[in-house]
Amino acid sequence: MSFFSQRVSRIQPSPTISITAKAKELKQEGKKIIDFSAGEPDFDTPDNIKKAAIEAINNGQTKYTPVNGTKELNEAIIKKFKRENDLVFAPDEITVGCGGKQVIYNALVATIEKGDEIIIPAPFWVSYPDMALLVEGHPVVLDCSLENNFKINPQDLENKITNRTKWVILNSPSNPTGAFYSELELQNLAKILLKHPHVWVMCDDLYEHIIFDNLKFKNILQVDEKLRSRTFVVNGVSKAYAMTGWRLGYGAGPKNLIKEISKIQSQSTTHTSSISQAAAIEALKNSDEFINKNKKIFQERRDLIFSKLKDFSSLQVFLPQGSFYVYVCCNDLMGKKKDDGTEIKNDIDLSDYFLDEGVAVVPGEAFGCSNFFRISFATSNENIIEGCDKVVSACKKLK
Ligand code: PLP
């Protein structure tokens, strides 16, 4: 009998975290690697946010806080939802955890019985299926093709719903594709969901503030209030305010769900750091300038990467409307051979080969959609130019 649980044997360590670690290791050995694998903004946390954290330390805000965060943070989150999303939440409809990741995990722990189904549109953020498996749920992958701009076809969604479906996860803008749902597209999904009142919706809005082409963000709750009693909106400070290391995410939803999440959190992590909470209050209140500046920078980088790769016919590049990722189809390279005669059989082989050639990308397999790879443009223009040149010349060397 194994000492370790079956639960843990079902899951893998996060592939994106391990690729970034491998790239870092190679860099430490002195190899020049252009890192296109990062899942975090390359900017530093703004000074006003750091200052708020330092003040919190100096003011002795170093003790336990309520499980769902301080009153001030709760108020700042409620105001954020009102100001930016026109959504009104009461204090007991808000939870705060150690990152959006923990908030999502807590919601699944609170709701999933063995075998319950969670519909996960693919390509997906790597952690959704493994979290579903950890709580003994059944991840039901809903393929969203390149032809449909990596978005859910409403009829396909309906076909996946069964009486065991507990959640549908929506992530717009998406990691890894940058696909962004318009209001009309969300309305069409809402129409299906309204026909199935036992299904809850988890909207993962982590990339809300990284959108391009003057698009206006909306989540499904903003387009259809009738879903209110079964929608859980997840957000966090990681991506919008360059605060990945601070570990603070939050969720808003029906108070019966928040109550169960709070129970779980009170018996596991208690709450996220009091210092991070103080920093998050400042981030939520005073970041418009930072957000607008970054949006512009990310859009310029997206355009740069697109212009570097779009004419290279062996790769098909999907133009993202948000996030800081480009999802690239490498179908045409499958079956080609490297100089040493070994064949590139899949996107994992290709990503390993790219790493040997000095560029770290994440293989599409990690996101449930093979023959693609993900490039993160959370890096400088110089790195984008050099990295794209390396990708193209590595591809050209394949026979
Ligand atoms: N959701 C998506 C789509 C993500 O890409 C990430 C992080 O990469 C998260 C949630 C979790 O972010 P955090 O736990 O840092 O708030």
C-alpha cells in the first residue's frame, strides 16, 4: 500500500512552472536563453503599492486578519466591482485567498463530490484539470478550435452538460490563447446556461485589465444578471498590478458558497498575508495609470511578435485580443527532422528543441491542445526580436 494518496498520484506538477524553472537553471549554467515561458508580467510592482506594504509593516499590521481579509480590503474589492464591472456585492459575498489559484481551488473543494463534472474549455489554463482531479471531480474538456477563434461554440457547450455537471469555467481573456469573448458571445453562452439551472459558472477574470484594440471587458454576469445566484467571479492582483509574488486573489459570489469557502480556508491557510492585503488595497484603489501604461506596452509587444512571425508560413499565429500570450500552431513542423536525424513528433519535442536552440516556450499539450506552443510576451522588445528570430531559424533548420 502506498503511503501517498491516489488523489496526489492523479496530478502532475504545473508544467508552466517547471519549464520556467528549467529555463532559469540553464541560464544559471551560463547558457543564453530567451524566456518566452513566463506567466507573469516582467514589470516590478509599482512604488505606491510597495509603500503601502512597508507602511503596513511599520504600523504593526502583522497579526492574523479575518479569514476573508480585512474590512478595508473587503471594501476596496466591493468598490472595484462596482466601479469597473458595475456589479454590486455585499461584504459576505467576497472571499480573499492566496492568489486566484487558491480561490478557484477552494470553490472546487467546497462543491465537488466524487465524479462531479467540471466543463473546461480547451486550450485551458494548466491548473483547472489538475485541480478538478485533486478534488476527485471529473474534468470534461470542451475543445475550442482555432477555426472558432479558440472560443466555445454554444451548442458544443450544451452537448457537454449532463446532470453531473457542477461548473463551467470561463476564462476571458484566456491563458493561453488571449481569446476574448464579446458581449454577444457571452449572451449566447448565457442563453444555454439559463436552460440548465444546476450548472454554476466560474469566470476567471485574472486578465481583465490586459486587453487590446480598445475592447471593453465584460464578464458573463455583467451581460446576464439572471446567472447571479450561480456565478462565481474570480480575480486577483497578480497580472493586473504585477504582483504575482504577493499571492492575493479574490472571488465574489453567492453567500452560501462564500461561507463554505471560508470554512475551508479557515482550516487550511487561514488567510493571505496581512501585508499583501494592505498592498492590494492600494493596488485596487490607485492603479489606473499603471494599467493603461501596461496595456499599451503589451499591445505593442503583441504587434511586434505578430509582425515577426506572421509571414513565416510554417507557423500559424493566432492574434490575441488580451493577456500576454500568443498561441502558435506548429502542425506543419510535425514529422520534420533535426540535424541529428531525430524526428519532431509533437509539440513537446519541438519545445525541447527550441530550448536547445536558446528559447523557452510552453508546449500546447500542457494546455490540452496539441501541435501548438505558447509564447509569453511578458518580456522586452529586444528579447521578443531575438527570440522570434531564434524560433524562425530553428524551424528553418528542420528538414
Ligand atoms: N487563472 C489564470 C487563467 C491564470 O493564468 C493564473 C495564473 O497564471 C491564475 C488564474 C492564478 O493566478 P494567481 O494565483 O497568481 O492569482
